Amino acid sequence: MTGRAGHQLSTVLHTLGGGRGALPPVPPRAAGAPGSVRRVVEQFGAQRPVQADPTTCGSAALVVLAAAGDPRLARWLATGDGRTQTARFADLQQTAKAASTRHALLGLDWPGGLGTPPWGAAKVARFGRVRYTHRLLVDTDPARYGLLLDHVIACARAGVPVPLYTGGDTRAGVGAAVPRHVVVLTSPDGSALEVYEPSVGRLIPVTRDELAHGGARRPAYGGWSHLTWALLPLPPT
């Protein structure tokens, strides 16, 4: 955390002891399949899987994650019930949003205008039999961040996608220093890395070096400059 880079909520919370739990094991390759997110995104064709409104980036990420791990859900999104694929996707986003914000604020519902909190997203996130927990990211401190980043990348390369929260820092005001957007890190082939970015409904290539150095605005982050939180896969049940 530097003056030039500004301050982030994730950095403050980590300094206070948050997000320091032991990492779960990387899921075995049998738990996932590289390219599963790409297949879901590509089935939308020209319609593209774009978030339904400014508050549903997390919900869109959760739906794409679930469809990538559930061929029946992916088929329903593609062929469905006579409505457009966009309409079906929007309805599922609202369902995911309701589930992930319910009782997420000290037993009360999380305000819908604030999107999806990481702990609420982790509660409902599913990729086949894989469930998720959550951890803070501090991408301005390699000593804190490197092990977690390697873990996130290993999960994605094992074929299990990882939702990531992005945001800014106090250079753009206090409101930018909190988690603001959600993308999904995945691998098309078990090696390369890309993210599903719901504000544009596209897959955007990224590298480890880009993920390792926060502070620059990136299209892969929805125009934000930092990774702030991650949903980590738990061992399949």
C-alpha cells in the first residue's frame, strides 16, 4: 500500500487480521474441465452473456460459473423455454442475486443496490459438486499476495473457475476503494488464462504478471485497477 497507489479496503481489512485463513487444497483436475466457461460464453453467440443491470455483475458471474459446471443448466440457457437466451440469463441473475444477498448483513438482507457481497457470493457459488469459500486479496504487496495468486491460478488451470472481485483505490474516492465488480478467472486449455467479464459479456486474456501487479486499470477487471477478493474452490463434496 503506497501513497501513489492509494488505499484499498482489502488492505485495511487484511492489516486488521481479515482474510488470513489457511488455503483449501487445489481441486483435483477431475473436479473441472478447462474451457467450460468458454463453452458457456460462446453459446450466447452475438447476444453475449452481459450482466442484466449495474448491480448484477456478481450474479452474472455466479450463473456462468454454475452453467459451466452443469451441462443441463447450460443447455437450458441455450435452448430453454421459448424466450430469448438473454431473458433466461437475466432471470437467473435475479435468482442468484436474491440468494446471495439474503441474510448477508448481520442477519439482514444486503442492500440490492450494492450488488453481491463476497461472503454472500461464496455461500451460493457452485461449479458442479464444488463449493466455495472466500479470501481477501492484497495485490499491492507481493509478499502477501504471491501464494494466494498462485493458488487461484492453479485452481483455474485445473479447470475450476475462480470468481474474483475487482475495485479501485482512494485515488478515485472512498467509494472506489471497496469491491466494485466481479469477473471469473478461467483457463481455456489448462495453461493460458482468461476472465469472463460480465459488463461486456466477453472473455479477455490475462497473464500472471498482469494479475500480480495491481494499480493499472484493466479491461479484464471491468475497467478497475485492483483485485480485492477471491472465491476459492473447496474440495468436491
